[in-house]
Amino acid sequence: MKRDSRFMKITGFVILTIACLLFLLIPVVPWLGFSAGKIAGISVGLLIAGEVLFYLSLFILGRSYFDKIKSRLKFWIKRIRGTKASPESE
């Protein structure tokens, strides 16, 4: 049972990494020399694939990792804005 759980955790992190890489590829697409229509199509495809893989990885990793990711995002948003998060957002 423990080995199966470890495999699922690794699988979840691999899928999460691939999702992040897909998001990072979106700004690179315009410099690849495609036409405007192809750039739009590839960008939308990368966005959709990244979102699907992100949510799939959260489903595999479970609620605890979702809460960790959410708390880290709130930390960065607070740091960028320089304000405290409102109680409504928590």
C-alpha cells in the first residue's frame, strides 16, 4: 500500500511539472516563426493542456497539496501587493 501511495505522489509531481512547463512555453511560441493563427492555436492548446494537467495533478496529489499550493500563492500575492490577505480570501 505504501509503495502504491509513493508511486501516485511521484506521478502527481511529474504531471504538475509538465503542466508548469506547458505554461512556461506559452510566451516562447511567438518567436518560433509561426503565423498569427497558428500562434493563437498553439497558445490556446498549451493553456488548455496545462490547466487539465494541473487539475489532474491536484486530484492525484490530494487536498493537502492543494492547500499548500493555495497558501503559497496567497503568500506571493500578499508579498507583491504589500498588504495582508483579506479574511474573505482565506
